[in-house]
Amino acid sequence: MVNIVKIGGNVIDNPEKLASFLSDFAKIKGPKILIHGGGKIATKIAKDLGIETKMVEGRRITDEAMRDVVTMVYGGLVNKQIVAKLQANHCNAIGLTGADGKSILAQKRPVKTIDYGFVGDILEVNALFIKSLLDADIVPVFAPLTFDMNGDMLNTNADTQASAVATGLSSLLPTNLVYCFEKKGVLSDPENEDSVISELNPANYESFKNQGVIYEGMIPKLDNAFSSLRNGVSQVTICHADELKNALETGNAGTKITL
Amino acid sequence: MVNIVKIGGNVIDNPEKLASFLSDFAKIKGPKILIHGGGKIATKIAKDLGIETKMVEGRRITDEAMRDVVTMVYGGLVNKQIVAKLQANHCNAIGLTGADGKSILAQKRPVKTIDYGFVGDILEVNALFIKSLLDADIVPVFAPLTFDMNGDMLNTNADTQASAVATGLSSLLPTNLVYCFEKKGVLSDPENEDSVISELNPANYESFKNQGVIYEGMIPKLDNAFSSLRNGVSQVTICHADELKNALETGNAGTKITL
């Protein structure tokens, strides 16, 4: 079983929380992969560089200047800081974007009503290459970036990328996908941190959506989770970053997604 | 024979020259490695971010803020742009810093009279890991960055890093080291671009230095070149970025360094 762990932006933005999470991640036994989000630092650096964040219908547009910022911040600063810290925890990490070793090929999102700019929709995961790293006891650490064959780096959603990596690898070995974030799981009451829904299946997911209990940002995350299970991933869990060890060792943490 | 090619900052700063160089590099047959310099873009971005470039006795100091800038610019922006462009040239590149796969371990330069800050002196090259990539037909592309085991990324001179990678690999296979830059080779008259010294050995190198013909920035580059030959590298050439193909195919380009 390979553990594919996604860590969200809020933890990335907090050095103490990140250090604690990486120490826990380093201790996971067996093959593992980390996929990290971006955090707010790209927005801050873009602002400091005088690059405007463009939104259309509430969604961020990655123009060329912003693409260069996320390439340097996610692919350079955040990714290499994580790799160096994992090495200090005796975890032999390698930082990757989709372009490295052709590991995740994408295409620039086709323009329909909105031109999202340099945003990548994933076409193919190079599972054999990723597995060759795991076989050599190397731990891939992915920044949320992919590439196309025209020489362009592309900004990519980290949740989607984690799902694609897990799904791609599941043809070669059993995969366990864990989304870690700043909440204890999927909550039935956003005001109550302890209202964790212990298990979500397609039936109660629909019901929670219809009641408006699950909404906004959780919906694409959960759609990714269900889609991963339908495409070969063995297990999917959504839990707090502090509960990674617990989720992996006891299976009793966060929200389990099942079919 | 593995070709280890270093490309300097002046070419990195010019998109057309860089594209032409990468197209030539992609066409080299057999195992190969690219090591790139930083270019002036890190200085520009640091300035735009309000980070002051600190110099002591004419040498740049890498404080923490500047280290983060070079980590993101060299390790993210420059490195990933090169990797994506090599992929578009059907060259399966992987972008690396020393931290990735523990490929180049360094230590923070000890403070004697000057504290250079987060600057790495290389301790060890993981030749087996680098060779495993070459064996898989993957082309390592190194940014001029290393790491220490305390979790820190370190700024490293690209010429020195190229020499260390070539020397480290030479215990496993024959190595050819080519330094590409914006001049046709080592010149006997800096005003005359065609005054290329075709061969430099320790004897005429001393003599050129004593005459003041070779000076300043060329001296550490040439010291690296001679040290590489003394430590197992088979061939070292210094040539124009446009002449890479010629240097590799005919051996009649630039300045050959011999013992």
C-alpha cells in the first residue's frame, strides 16, 4: 500500500504547524507521496511584485505573470523548503512538478466562457516513473503544478492532482489517499469543530448536499474523493493535519469516504 | 561518457538565446546533465520585493530573505522553465536542487572573517542516485542550490556545483565537463572575441595569470576546471553556448583544459 497524502495551504502558511506535520509525515513507514497546496504566500509575493490577482466570476485567473509567480513560489520556495525539512527528518524526499520526469502531463484548460489562463487539466500520470522512485525508497513531493508539451508550466489544483496521482498509481499498487487540512474532517455543523461526519457514501453525501450541510469548497474536494474511489483508489480519508498518524495507524480519524 | 554541461547566467537572462541553447542541448545523444546558473532575475525580483542585496568586501551575502529569493527563482522559476522547455524538445528532464534525492549535500560555509550567510560548500555528491536517473534516460537539470541536514537550502556557485557533479560521477563512468558561456572561450585579449586560447595547461595558465591576461572571474572557473581534471573528470572545455554541438562533436571549439 502506498500512502498519498495531500496537505493544504493553511498548514503550509504556518511554519510551526508545517514542521509538526512534516515530522509526522516523515515517520510514516513504507512508500509514500506528499502533494502540497500553495498557501497564501504566492498571493502576497504577487502583490509585493505589483502583480494583480485577477478574478472572473469569483475564480482566479492565472495569467502569465501569475503563472511565473506560482511556478517560483510553489515549485521553488514551498517545495524546496518542504524537501529540505523532510531530509532533516531523515526522509529522502524529491521535489517534483508535473514537468519533472514527465510525471504529470496536462493541457491548458480549453477556453469556453472563461479563459482561466495557464491552468492545467491533467491528461496522464507517469505511474511507472513515480513507482520507480518509490521502489528506490525516495519520497516524491509534488507542487501543484503540471506542464504541457508546448513548453509551458501550468497551475493545477492540488486536490485534483492528489486524486490523479493516487488513481494513476492504483493500476500498479494499492493506494490510500489522505487529504489533510485544518479541520477534523467533513463537519455536519461548520460552527462545531467536533461534528465530524465519520463516513460519507454517495447516498448520505447527496442528502448532506441537498440539506446545505456540505457546500462550497468541500464539494470539489469530495467529488475528487469519490472519483478517486471509482477509479481504483482503495481508501480515501479527509482529516486534520494533526491526525495523520492516527488516520493511518488506526483508521479512526476524520471522515472516511466510501462507495 | 556522460556530458555535464554548465550554462551561465547571461544565456539564462536572454529567452531567445536560452531557447536556442536548450534545443541544442536536447539533441545531445547519450547520458547528459545540465547545471544552470542564476542570471540577474533573482537580483531584480529581490529588488522588487524590497530585499536589499548585501555585499561585504565586494562579495554577495546570502541572508535568509535572499536565500528564499534564490530558492524560488533558481529552484522554481528558472529551473522549471528550463525543464518544461526541454520536455517540449522531447528531452525527459528532471529539475533538481541538491536537496532532491539528497543529490548534493553541503554545509553552510563556516564563518571566518566574513559571514556569507546561507552559502553551501559541497560535501558529497550522491553519484549513485544521479546515475540511476541517467540509466532511466532521465536528464538531471540542477539549479545552483544545495542543502544541509539541518533543513536549510543553501545558495551554491553553479561552476563549483558542475565540477562537483562531474567529479562525483567520474567514479562511476567517464565524464566530459563543458562550461558554456557568452564568450568563445578563454581569451588572451578580452577586447578581441576571436583571441581564444585553444588549450590551457597548468604551465601556460600560470604564465597567463602572471601576465594579467587571465584575471578576475575566469580564475575560479579555471581553478574548478583544473581541479575537476585532477579529481577524475576526463575532459573539460570552456566554450560559447552557441558552440555546444561543435564542442561535443568535433572537440574543436572553445578552450580545452588539460593537465
